[in-house]
Amino acid sequence: MIHFDTDYMAGAHPEVMKRLVETNLEQTTGYGSDAYTQRAKEKIREACAQNEAAVYFLVGGTQTNATVIDGLLRHHEGVLATETAHINVHESGAIEATGHKVLTLPSHDGKIKAEEVDKYITDFYRDETYEHMVAPGMVYISHPTELGTLYTLDELEALSQVCRKAQIPLYMDGARLGYGLAAENTDVTLKDIARLCDVFYIGGTKVGALFGEAVVAPRAQQLPHFFPLVKQHGALLAKGRLLGIQFETLFTDGLYERIGAHAVRLALKLKKAFVEKGYKLPIDSPTNQQFVCLPNEEMDRLLSHATFELWGPRGETETMVRFVTSWATREEDVDAFIRLL
Amino acid sequence: MIHFDTDYMAGAHPEVMKRLVETNLEQTTGYGSDAYTQRAKEKIREACAQNEAAVYFLVGGTQTNATVIDGLLRHHEGVLATETAHINVHESGAIEATGHKVLTLPSHDGKIKAEEVDKYITDFYRDETYEHMVAPGMVYISHPTELGTLYTLDELEALSQVCRKAQIPLYMDGARLGYGLAAENTDVTLKDIARLCDVFYIGGTKVGALFGEAVVAPRAQQLPHFFPLVKQHGALLAKGRLLGIQFETLFTDGLYERIGAHAVRLALKLKKAFVEKGYKLPIDSPTNQQFVCLPNEEMDRLLSHATFELWGPRGETETMVRFVTSWATREEDVDAFIRLL
Amino acid sequence: MIHFDTDYMAGAHPEVMKRLVETNLEQTTGYGSDAYTQRAKEKIREACAQNEAAVYFLVGGTQTNATVIDGLLRHHEGVLATETAHINVHESGAIEATGHKVLTLPSHDGKIKAEEVDKYITDFYRDETYEHMVAPGMVYISHPTELGTLYTLDELEALSQVCRKAQIPLYMDGARLGYGLAAENTDVTLKDIARLCDVFYIGGTKVGALFGEAVVAPRAQQLPHFFPLVKQHGALLAKGRLLGIQFETLFTDGLYERIGAHAVRLALKLKKAFVEKGYKLPIDSPTNQQFVCLPNEEMDRLLSHATFELWGPRGETETMVRFVTSWATREEDVDAFIRLL
Amino acid sequence: MIHFDTDYMAGAHPEVMKRLVETNLEQTTGYGSDAYTQRAKEKIREACAQNEAAVYFLVGGTQTNATVIDGLLRHHEGVLATETAHINVHESGAIEATGHKVLTLPSHDGKIKAEEVDKYITDFYRDETYEHMVAPGMVYISHPTELGTLYTLDELEALSQVCRKAQIPLYMDGARLGYGLAAENTDVTLKDIARLCDVFYIGGTKVGALFGEAVVAPRAQQLPHFFPLVKQHGALLAKGRLLGIQFETLFTDGLYERIGAHAVRLALKLKKAFVEKGYKLPIDSPTNQQFVCLPNEEMDRLLSHATFELWGPRGETETMVRFVTSWATREEDVDAFIRLL
């Protein structure tokens, strides 16, 4: 059986695992006060070209989103996001559990538009009853989005400008950031993100780590008193060095880039095959998630050879499905699958 | 100047005020443990034909919604409501502040449809990832709605059935209930509401009281430990008897009905005049809120004689506005205003 | 039966009630945007000698404490208070419900000591694990305290100094402030409080109003975005003018002072009688709450003529009880009661 | 340098690490739906002699405490614990952040007394104002406690009885449970705990795992809808199998017991040495944490050879310090350290 369900089906990239084994019996102090963690932070600051950035390591994505958003918003504020945003759909109300509303805007292939954010904010303060409403207090985007799509540099610049004009932070969920940075025609670099976002996180769980996400705040004062907040959210790992070791490894010798490039290359190989076979692609994704509409008969036949997710309910005659590659996807499996098409 | 802005511009109905004055120097115990409050509860139980109902008195609407919804939902649950619902738009995130998401459905003239609720719940549990999503834990409706419209008895029966099938409570926000019950062609009575809803509140603030809302749970166990929850929400009035006295008065000699009938009659007089003058009515409201589209020039002229709210932003050539009557609206003012049209 | 249970057993002071009746049929805009509310704010600013103060009117004490404390604290902070503080004991966890811990210090006749606050803060930051602990983020005091006692000006100056040194706000719960300001030998004035506290509230519910508390922040920026927070807490009264009218009346022609003086004079008359009859006074209170230890037999006899609260459980042979006077207490009742001793 | 700071300074026990490496490239479904997790649950149910128990795996201790306590309490309830409890001191207010108060009782060497719990509950409901207070809704204990001490079976039976009489759950924080079960003279077994507690967790982070805690509810209905709550708390690990693999290994061939026995044996060797050298032991701990009072001069000398924590501030002439052993502590290091005494 070949697996294309998600990008968190295997453990850690072998180089990451090797370092965890090598350091396993060392004794270090806890909660990220160790030297591995300090070095990992340095490497991330360097990769972002942000020497003064605050960097924090948390364990998982929902936890990271809830803690960061809680840290950025004031009581009466909510977070602007697309309807399809992970925080709006698949986090079991974690954002609301911290007391904040998710304010939704339409999804454009998973993306939010700068001009719609701008209009929302303008209209909000024009409404005479605005003090009875939840104020737009920050913008949440993900890159790649839930649908594998990417912002262009122009789009990101525009969003950043709208946010800075409104004096609210722009936050990027980078759960799959490695696969976004490695996309072929993207003009967005990690340094651009660090320059244009107020806070973002570099995903580890889906990009080579056993677990772990690196929160980056280029201007550290954007996240004041963040350490106790991480603890309060139950997001502080006792053996913090496990996060430091993993991110140090990922940001050494270009491993994070290599992982991204591998997965994207195989995803595009799949995409090319789908197109050549005449399948409909409902989303034009340049990253490691590929969406395709399959006739139900064909889908059922393929499901006997491979695993992949139905994206929404099974249709009457055809169904939208998702194929995901990762650092762990083997080229021979992709090739074997393509032969089945 | 004639006022049609809202239904909470004056103090209390004179009969209510009279009772507050008569009892002012009496000394009673606090927090609703007095005899007035007990009698008010009895009268409400009787009006609802629910002898075993639990009745609680709170001060205002947002407070009541937040406390009741917090009391009804479990952690992982949200409340289904229309996009235009008061709890979704005009309560400054009070629901989210208690940790719960408002799950929105389309507004049909301010109303939610039973079949859409049913489909939402069915689709939810069909989604394989539903345990990562906020579960629909109750349904919120208001009667009249934000747009002055009313549910029919059939619609209410259908909503009740859907909720009972799904084993989730149906909650009615009755901030303007008196004006709904007094509508001409409504087939929904207070007893129907008490039979079909699991919890509802009878609005006082907008219907003759200085302030106050009466929460009714026909089956008391639906709101276990509600007293300390009311206290925790800061919604427990020290001089609880003020609420008891007001509701006892409102439910004596048909005052609540008389107040409703007066306001609705004057609202319909306005409506008839608008129609006769050829104005467009975007909403066909049978209650004390009337919506009309006015050419801007006409609107500006009328605003020099009367106050009323723009419903949304000023349009390019015409604007939707709202006229509200209450127990305090005088017929001579309505007549004078009609002459201005 | 003569009542000494609490100071919220009657309605409003007749002058307040008179104004509510006189203005009852006026139509004004809601939520405190009316002229009465503006005038009440002006009068309070004047009484406090703080021209720039922000003033907000809320309905009740627990609600006010929860909203203010939520507005003052950051996520990782708690509020320092005595073990016996109202917020720690009798608010059904309203503070914790907003996500914050009450950090307790010993009670010295209901008061907190500046040096103990100072030591707590110093020790906290000396603890190497302090980032895993709830930081002391503000100080809560009440004046009078739960036990009727008062801070001296020196004590208040010291507390203010400690707080300013630590850069955390000092907040005073003034539920019974009128009875504190009217105490015979107090050297603390309203202007002192406004000078030394960062936020405080002037109690109306227990001091002549039907309900209502006036929150004062001499430096308005201490409570940024407080209006939507009040709304979010369900603490915004629709007919806000009711609060404005009441506080305008209380702060006109010295009514607030007269109410305080009346209640305190009668309380001290009671106290003198208790002392003369040889009863033990466990607390030396100069305000409208008097505590006395009564032999159980004597207590039972008095309870057949008057109502008053047992302070804690009934003792084996004697019991501590509380007598409270208010603006509504009549001298002839006090005299009649004294004759019963 | 020899390390006795804490029991989470090294990675995972080599047998655990070996299994993580062996399974690293396997592809499994996420969120604990894999076969490893199912087998780990089975092994834990067996070890607890509770075939119907619900078992959940979370990542860390604070997270586990906050999620479980949030799941067990109703809005108006708090959790009873000793003043020194981890949830009261060292979790950055994580419990309060979920809206609940920690109600404190005196610490008896880190333990709570059944009779004091009983008295608290009895007194609470005798207080006429109890509906204005936070109700005792559950009891939290840890075993071993923060001070390394253990409950006897009699003490645990008594606590369980008091809780069942009051119909509130008894919850045990077992962060160091393995070291408690391995203590020499303890008469408490894992089966006893499963019989007497309503919910408890078996600590992995400090007892051989890289991270991970296993929550056990012998009667599954005690934690209804716990999966989405775990997700909402950000405590759901994407690669859930990592927890399954680790706990399966810990509960195979008695590894969990062997780890406990090893650490306790070395801790008692240290203890014996301290006693023989005439040092004062402020706490008589039978587990892997040993407390000793050292003259400052002696402490400073030892700190140049080994690391260990000062327990509270440095004293004037002597200081209380803590030595902790774990599965990772080597006997030769203990022997070398003893020679230094």
C-alpha cells in the first residue's frame, strides 16, 4: 500500500532522528534553556535575516495558533481569516476557547485578499455600532494554504501594508512552510516572510521533525511575556532540547530546503500525471498537496492500491480527493502509483 | 422631535414605575429571595402553562445570552445561529469570551430554517474529521428576529423537532417577545414557545421594564447550577426584588400583552402609511420594528423632524432605515410623523 | 421587625427615586450616550479633582470587579488580594472565569499590608522559576473592607508607592465607599483615593442608588478599550441614563456624603450601645458594618425582634454577628433596638 | 559534572528510543488512530486491571492537568488541592486560564488529608452563602507529591471514600508515578490507584519517555467528549503513534517498573549516605526525590562537582536542596558523589 494521506504519517527525517539518538543520553537543563535550543534560534534568526527576532519552540500547530493568537489579541478583538482557515474549521474551537472570535472572509483558493481585509476594517469603523462588535485585531493567513496554494510576493506585500496601515499584526501559519518555500515559481522567500509578517511559525511536524513548530517574531516586543503564556497554554515542553536539536538539524546544511524540494518534486510529478491522464484539477497547487477530481469507479480502484483522503463527501459520480507527499515519500512509490492511473 | 430609534429610549411603563415607587422603602432580602420575585415566577409559570419551570431574572440581554449559552453548551460545542443573529454581531464577542464558537447559517429574513439546521448536524457527523471541529451543541433563535420577523408555529415545531432529534436544546432570545406575541397574524403563543423551546427569555428591558429579562426553562434540569453561574457572570442583581416587582407587574392584568399590542398597532399604522406613500419595504415585518428604503433626500428631510436609525451605511441614492415603536410611543406622534411623509 | 442584615435591602434613596420618576417618560439614546450620564461623569470628575478621568457606569459589584480586573491584567498575571477579599470568596469564581488567579495575602482585619505586597513581589522575581508562576499584576483592596475597616492615608500612600514601584495598578473596590468617606476619624478623602489609586469604583448599589457602580480611572489610558469590554462582560446597561441620573443625583447637593453620614452615625450609636452593655467587639469598625459577639441565648432573643447576619457558623456558646445600617435605616428603629439590648 | 537537578534531563530510555528508531519510517494514520496506540492502551488497561478504562495520551503534565480538570469540572466548581500543588504554583495559571479556581488546603508534607477535604465540603454546604462561592468540584492529588512523599493505601482509600460520598471525582497527577510505585514500603499498587481514583495519569516524560502522559479513566464516562477537548487544548499530537510506541514499550517486559526501581534504589543510596554523614532530612521521602539541608559552605563545595536544585532561597547558614534520580542516573555517578560528602 502506498500512502498519500498526509505529511505526518512517518516519524522524523533520518538526519533528525540520528541527532536525537546521538544526544539521547546527554543531560541538559529543561524548558529550552539548553545550548541546542540557543543554537537553533541563532540558525533561524540567520535564515530569516532577523538578528533581533524572538524565537520560541512549541510542539504542535493548533497549540501554536491558539497561543500566538491569544498573545496578539486584546479582549475585544478577533482574528480575520478565510472561512476555510484551519483555525476556523479544524481546531475544535481552540481560538474561541481562549475567548476570541474568528472573523471570516471569503476564501479565494484558500487565500484572503488584501483589499477585502482593508474593506472589512474600513467598514467596521464606519459602522456606528462598532463598539458593540468584535474588532478586527489581527490577520491570520497560512502559506501554503489548506488548499496547497501560495501567496505571491505582491499579495503578501499588500496584506502587510493593509495590516500596518491598520496597526494590527499579520500572522502566518507555516505548518507546511517548507513545502511552500520549495515551490517552483514562488517569489516568496523566508526573508520576505520575516520582513512582511509580524509573527509567523516555521512548521516542523509536517516537514521533517517528529514534532515541533518554531514561532518567530522579528520584533520581539510583538509577543511580550510569551514564555509564561506558552506555559499557561500547556505548550512548554519539559525536554525543550528535543525541539532545539530538531530545528538545529533542519536548519543545518539546507536540510529544510532539501525536504521541501523532494516533496514538491514528487507532488508535481503526480500532478503532471493527473493532467496527462485528463483528470480535472479543481485547485492549481504548486506545493506538496495535490487535489484532483476522480470518477468514483476510478477512485475506488486506486484506493485498493493507495491511501489518500476524500476532500469532503463522496460525490454522486466523481469525488474530490487529495494526495500529499512529504520528505518520506519515495519516488518508486510515486512511479508505481502513476503506472496505476 | 419624534423618536423611533429603538424601544429602550424611555424608562419604565408607568404602572411598573408606580410599583417600584410604592415598594421603594420596603426592606427585603437580596438576590431574588424575596416574595415579589417568587410571585413573579409563579405568574410567569402560569402564563407559560409550565408549573415546574425554573425561572431566573437577569438584568440585560447580552448578559442573559452569554450566561444561558454558557450554561447549555459543553466545552467542545458551539451555538448554531443565523449570520445576522445578535449574538454573532452585536455582543462584542460575549459568547466567544465564554469559550464558545457561534456557528452560522444563512439568514432568511433574520430566521434560521429547520432543514438547514438538520442538514448542518447531519453533515457534521458525516465528516470524518468531526472530532476536530466544533460540534453543534444548541440552536439560538430570536423571536421577533433582528429584522422584526416572526417564526410561524410550523417553523417553530420543525425547529423543535430537529433539535430534539439531535438531542440539543433550542433557545429563544425573546428580547422583544412582547411585540412578537402581539403581532396580528401570528399563530405562536407563549405557551407554544414554552412547549417547544428548552430555554427562552421573556424580554423586559424593551417591553415596559426599566431593565430585566426573565429566563424560563420549562424543564428545570436543563439549566443545572444556574444560580452560581448567574453570579459568576456578574448577572445577579443585589436588589433582586426590583426584577420581581417589575415582572410581577408586567404579568398582572395583561400589562405585557397591552404593551405589545400598543406598540404593534402604531408600528403597523406607520407601515400602512409607508406602503400608501409608495415606499419600498425590504422586510415584511408584523412587529414593532419597521424597515423602509427612503430616497436620501426624503430621509434627510424626515431626520429634521424625527430620529430613526440607518440600517447599514447610507446608500448612494436611497438608504434602508428602521422605525421602532414601543409602549412609550404616542399615537399623536405617529400621526404627526405620517403627515410629514 | 427591624432589619440590619445588609445595606441593599431597600430601593433607592427618595431623592434618587424622585429623579427617576421625573425623567421616566423622556426619550434618550442608549448605552450612556445621554446628557444625564455626561453630567454625572462631570460631577464625579469634579468630586475627585481629576478633570481627565475616564468614568464608566456599570450595574453591580461582582460585574464591575470582573470587568475591571480583566481589563487591567495581562494573561500571565493574577491579582493580589487578602484571603477574605470579596473577589476571593463571594464572587462564584468570577475572576477565575475571566482566566485570572487571585493571589492571596493574609488579612489584617480585612486589610492588606504594603510591606507584605512588596515582599510578595520581591520574592516572586527572586524565585528562579517565576516564569512558571502567576505574576502579581495588580493589587485589589476594598475600602471599607469586608469587615468595615478602613485604610489610613499612610497605609494607602504606602500601598500606592509599592504598586508604582512595581509598575502594577492599585485598584479599590468601593462598594461601600460612601460609608468609608463618612467615617469619623478617617483621614482619607475621595480626592486622596483618586490620587493614589489607578482605578477605583464608587459604589451606588449600597449607597443610595437602586443599582450602579461608577468606575473611575484618573488616567484614562489605564483602561483602554473598556467600552467594548463592558459590553462583552454583559455589563452595559441599555438604558444607560438610569445610571447617569442616579449618580448625578448622588453627587448633587452632597447627597452621597449625607447618606454616608446618616448610616455611620446610626452604626456608631449601635456600637456605643454594644460597648456599654459589655458585648465583645471582635473588629473595631468605624463604618456602617458593626460586628459583635453575642451569647447564643441573647442572639436568639434579639433575632425575634430584628434581622441580622451570623458571621460564620453559630458558635457553641456565643456567635459573631453583623449589624449593617444604610441610608434607609431609621433612627427610631435603632433606638428601639438598643432598648432591647 | 554529575546531574541531580531533575528527572527530565536526558532523552528517552534506550529501549524506548530503540523502538522509535525501528518504527521511524513506517507510515501510519495520525492522532492516535494507529495500532501502536491501540496496543499501548490495551497494555495499560491490563496493568490497571480495568478492561473498560478509557486511555488517552497527551504530551506533557501541565497540559494534561489543565485538560483533565477542565473536563471534570462544571462552571461553578473549583479543584481542591494542597497549597504546594503543582497546579497551584508552577503551571502559570493554566487551571485558572480554563476558568476554574484552585481551592487550597494545607500541605502535610505535600499531601492533602481526607478529613480536611471532608470538613471543607461539609463546611461549604453549611455556609448560607455557598451559592456565591466556588463549589469544591473535584480533588487533585499527586503521587508522589512535589516533596517525593507517598500516600498510604489507607490514606488513598479515605480520600476516595470522601470523594465518593460527596460525588466528586478524585484525580491523581502521576507525573512521577513510576517512582512512587517502585518505593520500598509503599502498599499502593497501580491497580489500587485505578480502583480508587476516578481519573489519573501515568507519567512518561519523567519516567523513561521522551515525552508523554497516559490519562486513565477507569469508568470512561467520567471524561465524556474528551477527544475534542484534548484537541481544543492543543494537546493532540499529530503523530500520535509516537506516544503509543513509547507507552507500549514502557509497559512491555516490566520496563516501567525497572525504571522506577533503578531510580529509587539510587535515591535511597544517596539518602542513606546523607543520614550517615549526619545531614538533616527535612522530608522523609521514599522516592526518587531526596531533600536535605546543607550547610552553605558544604553546598557550595558540592555544587562545584554536581548540579542540584536549591529548594527555595539560599538560607543564612544552611539551605534546603533537592537531589533527583531517574532511569538515566548512573550508579558510578552516585557512588562518586557519595565519596565527596
